[in-house]
Amino acid sequence: MSDVEALKKEAGIAACRFVKTGMKVGLGTGSTVKHTVVELGRRMAEEGLEIVGVPTSLATEQLANKVGIPLVELSSIDGLDIVIDGADEYDPNFQLIKGGGAALLREKVVAQESAAMVVVADDRKRVSHLGAFPLPIEVTPFEHQATIRALGRLLDCRVNCRMAGDNPVVTDNGNMIADAHMGPTITNPVELESLILHVAGVVQVGLFNGMCDAVVLAGANGVETIINPHGRLN
Ligand code: 5RP
């Protein structure tokens, strides 16, 4: 296992301490939180933990089924106790860029239904300003290139359609992903989110503002849990 993979596993497993029997848990998407999902399945099988989950992608749904976490739909429950998810970047104000795995829409829907959000990450994800990681924006298939052009004009930077070989990446929702190469320049993610959401053709943007309550961060010196002083776990 590579060093980075080992850190992801440490963070993913450490975050399980936030999950208690009886909880309804949002299950994020990505290579870090997959370790959380596997560990929760193990605790259910071996330690009597009882939870239900809501997955944020088809990939996570498959994994949860495989490890034996019962799944429910958000419409059948009255909100989630917690969501645990990965991030591509987080800044000192606990604002996030997400969507590197193209699951940002479902991730945001699940996060907004959760009483708390815990992010799992390795320490490469900590930044002073968001934006070095290209900002993912989910756009409708209809005239997606025109929407991407409009985003380029608005943001004054290169915006690409994310590709898988010769074809655009298609999300679980049948949409496309535009990646905006803004550089580490995002000083007001709240304003930027609202600006981007005003563009016709945009479905959602991977800025998660005011949602993250804690980050479980793995680095060379071990795992640290950083609680957002303005968050819901404080
Ligand atoms: C998927 C996401 C992921 O949570 C994010 O890309 C982090 O993934 P990883 O843990 O694999 O680095 O937002 O849309």
C-alpha cells in the first residue's frame, strides 16, 4: 500500500468514531471514504453496530451493499444524523471543493440533509485558498459546450469538459462535469457559488460552504480531528 493510500485508510477508519448505533449515516464517495464504508460494514458484522445509510453515488451504493450496510432513501426518513465524505480541498474556514469523483450533486443533496458533516482526507487536501484543484461544476447535457463557454467567460479562466477517453464523463445523474481552472484564487467561495449557480445549464457546483463541521486529517504525524469552531459538532 502506498503512503498516501495508508493515510487515506487511517483517516477513513478514524472517522467511524463519530458513528453510533441507531444513526442514519450519509455515505460519501471516493478513495478515502471508501475505507469508512468498509469499516462501518465490519463494525456492523462484528461489533453489533446498527445503522442505516444513504449513499452519495452508485459506486458507494454498490460498496455499501457489498459490506452489508442497509440503505434507505432520504425521502423515507427525517434527515440524517451525519454524513462522512471526502474532499478535494478544504480551507481554514472549512469551505470545501468536492466533485473530483463526479459525485458532487448527490453529495451535496445528502450533506444538506445531514445534521453534521465530517470530512475525511489526507493532509494534501489542506490549502490556504481554494482553487488549485480545478473546480467541478455539473452541467446539463443539453448544449453543455455552450454552458462551459459561458462559465469560461464568467470566471475568466480555462474551463474544460471532463473526459473519459474520447467521451465526456457522464455523472450518475446523466449530466456532464466542467472543471474550472481558477488557480488558488478563491477568496469568497460563498459569492462564487451563487454566481456560478446563476448560469443556465449549471446543475450544481462543487463548493461546499458552511457544511463541514470537522475534518479527520491523516498526515505523517498521525490522524488529527479538527473541529470547526463555528460548526455543529463544537
Ligand atoms: C467525489 C468527491 C470525493 O469525495 C473527493 O473527490 C475526494 O476523493 P478522494 O478521497 O478519492 O481523494 O468529492 O465527487
